[in-house]
Amino acid sequence: MMARMYVELDDFRQSAIIAKNEIVKSVRGKRFLASAILVAIVWALITLVPFLTGKGWDVLTLGDMLSSYLSYANMFVVLVVGLIGSVALVSEYEERTALILFTRPVKKTTIFIGKFLASFLLSALLLLAYYIGVVAMTLIYHQTIPLNLVESFGMCCCYIVAATGISFIFSAVMKRSSICIIFSILALMVVIPIITTMIKGDTWYMLTTASESILTCIPEYVDAHNATIDEMYYALQKIYETILNSTDPETQSYAPFVQKFISMMSMFASPIAYPNLFKEAAVMLTWGLASSVIAWILFLKREF
């Protein structure tokens, strides 16, 4: 019993060492640098755009500011995980480094856990840096730190777990890092969202829907979005009533068109409800667990 416990503890120790080595190797690599530069550039662009348009951040509300920055959080997760997580396993086959990680054989499960942990921590670190930049802007222009940013970052970490699991599936079966990156980004940014839009009814169980909580957990954003939707529908309704009450038959003929336009707009622009964060987090973590198990099985079956 004691021997078995020692073996299990040794496996966890080796996973930690693998994670540490993977983090050090990735931080020194080009992909991590490219991810960091990407995050910095987008943050800088979002920060500068209001000044370039002549408005500045002073005239914008806190909800507008958070919406401007956090609207890109999902995209960052996909790109960062695609560049870092999707190559974690396939690199062992390209570089043939798994067999020399230690002087004695290492279990594939130990390697998998270490790689997954490193990928998650690196991705979370880059997103944390982005959130720190957002906090700095809220302090400068609104003298406050929205506590909901902590919830948003927590949901972002849940999405990182799910995205990393999905990217590991490709990393466990493919032979080239570049192909893994492309497939991972396409799956997260194109395939899953398209499938979500094709499903009729509530799609609460889909990863794309659950990941929206990264932004919708911010009350200022939800309130600003719903206020804009209400104003838009109010204006369209007034236009419809004006056309309908017109004495000109030609003007009245446009009423059905305006009514159809309002109905069509309701499909793409609807009010947002405050999310159930526990449910959304559970959905994303379930996606992460399921995809990780699939990736783990595929990794075990693959020969070095």
C-alpha cells in the first residue's frame, strides 16, 4: 500500500517537473512570444482607437469600456491555446523528446498531465496580463475595479480548460504542429460556433454559448447592451407606426417590409439575461474533461 502511494506521489512529482520544464521551454520559444505580442498589440489598439477617433475614454461609460476590451477575450483564448496548447503533445513526436525526459521511462499519463497543466498555466498567464491591463484602464478613467472582472477571468479560465482539451485531441493524433494549430483554431472559432447556430432551441450545453459568460457576467455590459436594444426597437417601432398611420398609400406599402425587418432583427439582436455562472462554468469544465479524456486515450494508444 505504501509502495503504491509512493509511486502515485512520484508520478505527480514527475508531472510537476514536466510542467515546469514545458513552461520554461515555451516561455523561451517563439510561439509564447508571438502570443504575448498579439495580446499586447490588441490591447494597445483597443486603448488607442477612442483617441484616434477624437472621443477618448472620458465620454464612454464603464460598460462601454469593459465591452470594448472583453469582447475579444474569447478570441484570445482560442488563439493563445491554439499557439501554445495545440503543440504540447505533437512536439514530443516531432522532436522525439518524451523518451529522454528522465533517465528512466515516464508514464504517458504523467507526461499528459504535465503538458496539460503547463498549457493551461501559460494561457491563463497571458490572459491575466490582459485583464490587468483592463483593470488599469478602469482605475484611470473610472477610479474603480469592477469585482465582476474576477468572475470574468474565472470563466475565462474555464474556457481555457475546455479549449486546451479540444486542442489536445488534435495534438494527440497529428504529426505537424502547424496543422494542429490550424485545426484547433478552426474547431474553436468556426466549427463549434457554426454547429451552435444550426441547433434549434436553447444551446446552453454548447461551448460557444457557455463561453459568452466571460462577457455577460459583467452587469455594466449587460445593462448597456439591453439599453441599446431597447432604444433600437423603440425607434423601429415608431417608424413602423408612422408608416402605418400615414395617409399616403405608397408610404403605407412599406409597413410590411418594416415589420419583417423588425422580426428579422430580433433573431440577431435580443436582450441578454444575466448568466448562471455555476452552470456555465460546469458546461465548459465538462467540455474540458470530456475532450481531455479523449485526448488522453488517443495519446496512450499512439506510439513514439
